[in-house]
Amino acid sequence: MTSFADKVQRLPHLGVGLSGEFNIAAKGIDVSWLKAAYPDLVHFYEYGGDLERGLDEGVRRWAAAGQPTTYHFLDINLEELLDLDSHWIARTKVLAHEINAAWLCGDAGRWHFGLRERGHGMLMPPILCQESAFETAVSIQQIETETGLCVLPENPPAVIYLGDLHILDYFALVTDKADCGLLLDCAHLAIFQQTRGLTPLTALDNFPLERVVEMHVAGGTLTEVDGYSYIEDDHSPEPLAATWEILEYVIPRAKNLKAIVFECEHNAPEACLDVFAKLNTLFPANRHEGVTAS
């Protein structure tokens, strides 16, 4: 089995990208338009997909133009081995290859409860314990083996997390057991730290940051309901200060970082330009000059 150290060297440096989902161009940002209007701000497209909806015209057009992509799955419970079946893996592989995705990624939580049902989608975090981490790792290994693509689990958002582990300790176990990389969502980590009453950088000093291959940035809103304060992961245009603090701490320490995604696709493009510009300053396109896909 190929080691993470070998696999990550073959992954391309993608730079700063935009996230999207099925038919997002009709109600949000069209990545091809953004690239044409501001060619120096966006370098790749992360398509959020599932088997039910498949690929839309926007991502097909982007990929047909030879632009880089990644495939973010929205319909598998990595924490639940029973949810992983050969049909899902085979069809996901086909979709990812149709858009020449550099890798697969997705929140390592639960996208549905029980059997998959049409139109039934949610996102719950994993149980933060060793047993869950090891089951997630086995799922990742199986998907990587059967698709031939790297799988980057992502730390998901939640209002409440169950389990005794810090979420970074959980994903340290996952990435070590699966020998895989990680998609570190800075906004989601800021949410977790707030729910536990911790500072934004808690536990990062002991985390294996060489496992971080991709990062996400998104806006959030501090909200209060019946006296309970939490951060709403609403993908608004301006990230919170804690999200920036996490991102700026990790970038110089993540030697295998290949991509940063700004999750802002539901907003007007003009509201997002300053953040895209800042991300490109923090993570320049030539940071990994000379690294290309095999």
C-alpha cells in the first residue's frame, strides 16, 4: 500500500478555489464567470456532489475547459462502515473521473440517518471516540483502494459534539490509522472551539499539521437562542476572526498544503473579492512551484 508521504507528493498544488454544488450558478456564483472576470483570484473548483443529483452543467463546463477540480461528496457516512457499499464507491469514482478530480473529500460525519432516502440530507458530526475514529479510517482506506483517489476527511460543524476527544485528537487518530491526509475546515474548527469554551488554536500545537492537504474558509455568525450562544455556519462573506487566526497559524506549518477553498458560493461575487485576494496573498499560487500531478 502506498504511504501518505508518497501519495501527497503526487498531488497537484491547486491554490485558492471556490466551492459549489448542484446548479449553484443559478442562485450564486458561477465559477467560470468568476475565473473569467478575476483570473488571478480563483484557481480551482470544489464540486459538492451526490449520486442522486450527479454533475451539473457548470462543473462539466469548467472541467471541459481543462480547469482543476476536486470532488466533495455529500452522501456517505464515513463513520459508518455499513453505509459504505460497492455501488456508491463505483459511481462516485465515475463522477470524480468525469471532472478529472484531483482527490475526493468530504465531512467525516453522517450525511443521513438510517438508509438513504430521496431528498433526505443532513450533517451530524462523528462521535468523538477512538472506536469511531478507527471505523472512519477503515472507510477511508476502502474508498482510496477502490477508487485510486486520495480521500481527505473533513472536520464537520455542529452545535453539539458528543464524545470525550478533542476534534483534532479525533482526526489525528483517523489520519494516522488510515495513513491519509486531512481537509481542515478552519471555520468548523472555530465553531468546535467555541462550543467547548476553548481558544481558537487549542490543540493545534500537538496536531500533525503535515497531514493537512486542504483547508476551508467560510463566514459564520455568532447567534444566540434561548441563552445558548453558538456560531451559525452560514457561509457568509466575511470569516470570523477566529477562523483567520486558525488559517494564519496553520499555513506556514502545513508543509503538504495544496489547496484552500473559500466557501462563499451563495453570495454575490463582489462581496467575496477581498477575501479571495487575501487568501491568495497568504497562499500564493507559486508556493509549491514544480509540484504536479503524476
